[in-house]
Amino acid sequence: MSGVDTTGGRTGRVGVGVIGAGVISGTYLENMTRFADLEVLFVADLDLDRAKAQAETYGVPGHGTVDELLAIDEIEIVVNLTIPAVHAEVGRQIIAAGKNVWSEKPLALDHESARDLLAAAEAAGVRVACAPDTVLGAGIQTAMRAIARGDIGQPLTATTMFHVPGPESWHPNPDFLFALGAGPLFDMGPYYVTTLVHAFGSASRVSAVSSKSFDTRSIGSGPRAGQTFPVEVPTHHAALIEFAGGQSAQSTFSFQNALPRMGFVEISGTEGTLVLPDPNTFEGDSSLWRFGHDEPETLTAAGSTYGRGSGVLDLARAIRGGDTERASGAVASHVLDVLLAISSAAEQGAPVAVESAVQQPVPLDEDWDPSAATL
């Protein structure tokens, strides 16, 4: 959290508005309307009928345009679920209206846009937070608490892997997943790199190679099945990430593997290795392997499994309490810097420094309960 007072002097439940009524909005709205500390007041979309449908489905009292949403004083947090290309632009519009931002990933598509967004929030006395909030789920948080209490000793290294053939086989409109700002690195990388930042703190340098298996791909399902589309970005990345604390991680992100292997995160230390659950989920147990033991110890996940929207709640409680939100814009901006460094290192054929740094987030308490009324 910055030095600016962002509590606003308000008390009680925090009013929330949602911009973007696409598929992902359903998951957010289903959860946020169940959180006692949030009051979802409005859904906005360019497609007014779609905004109305989502509002009616989830019992939200208001729906309409973005301007109408931003004019509502009771709305303190705006959830930005627009397409990635306009995340930063819409975020600045929200900040200009004096409201706090929760953004779907990515925060922006480049360093400058992300930093400008955070600077604008600082100047306006509001906050920016960003997905993924899967890192706040019971699965990853149980692992983070284990690392913090020394279960693996001093953390040293990590290995992460996301390998799939590609989403074009099942997604009816997969073009955007192979366009600038997407691909496996920017679509799935945030889940893995955010987990590493929570475990190790700031990254400092990246080396990488990348490749693209095909210049075009064919859609495998839906009304456009059989159509081809261009592949604009690399579809495989192999990275070595060095961290300021001396740790390192080797990470691969791929849309060109016939054998799917995903959700793979291992973190090793001086006393053992922790196998984490899939960072794209909110649950899952961890396995702790200790030196000298033939079998692992299962660390049963404890905490919240509510899903997307948990980060909005953490932001709301942080605003009221004057605390630091865990899925902060600063963390998201640093993660973006790491992903961009991976891309640049592969293009340049040389290591690239990560210029930003961020405070390592503190794990949630085991009894953190999104459903509780605390405000």
C-alpha cells in the first residue's frame, strides 16, 4: 500500500460495480454476491442486454453503461473484466472517477501502461489490485504458510510447467489466445509467476528461449470449426528466472505439446521439496518431501475455496482496515515485468534484468473466511 490514505473514511460493506458482462463475469458475480462484506450494485457492458441479463441472473440491482456505473457514489471498487487490450485504458477511467480498481489479468500489455496506471492511482488516492486471485485460495496459501514456517528450510529453487497442445481444439473463438498479449506466456504465465513471487519475492533477472510450431492453426469446435487463423506470438517458452533473494526457478509455458502436463509447481529448499497444487485453482493439497524420508507428508489445504472474486474481497477489507491487499497492482505489475522480460530475453538471446521490485506478500491466516461479515 502507498503512503496515500485510501480508506476513504467510509465504514460498512463496500460497494462494487462490474464492467464487462462476458463469460468470466458469471464466476465473479456468483461469488461476490455471496460475500457479506461486499455489495454488488451495478453491471455495465457495451452490450446493454448482456449487462441486464447478468444483473438479473445474480440479483444485482443496477445495469447499464460504464458512465452510469462510474457516477454511483456508493460504488468504491470497480471490477474491470474487459478485454486485455483495454485493461489499462478502462482502469485509468475508473481511477479518474475516484474509484478503486480490481483488474482481470493482465494489468496492462506493457511496462509503461502498468506503471502509469499505478502512478495515477497513487495520485488519486485510490488502489489498484489485479488477478490472479487463485494465489489466495486454500491450496496455494497452505503451501505459502508451509514455506513461511520453514517446512522446506531455506527456499532455493523451483520448477514450474504448463504444457498443453493448445486451446484451439476446444475453444470456439481461440484467435485472441494466439495474439499479442496472450499465448501461453501471458495467458497462463501469471498464475505460475505470481505464485513464485509469493514464495520468493522479487525477480531480478531472466534468461529464456521461445519457439512457434505453426504459423496458423485450425479451430476444432463450434460454428467456426475448420477455419484457420494466424499465430502471432511464440507458443513455447522456456525460462530461467533469478530472484533478488538468491533463489531461481525454471519455468516452461507451452501451447505445442501433445502430452498435457499442467499445474506443475515444485519448490525445493535446504530441508525438503514442496509439491504445490495447480496455481490455476483455489484448492488442492500439497506434498512435502523431506530428505531421508521415502514417502511425502500430505499438507491438507486449509482456507478459502470460494474462487474468483476473493481478491476483490481482500481489497475491500484492506481498504477498510488500512492494510495492504495481497493481490496488489504492484505485484501484478512486477509479474508483468517478469513475463515481458522472458519475452525480451528470448528475442535478444541474452539475459534481461527485471527493473521493478515488490514486497513479498504475507500469507493469509488459515481461518480467513470470505463469507464472514467483518465490516
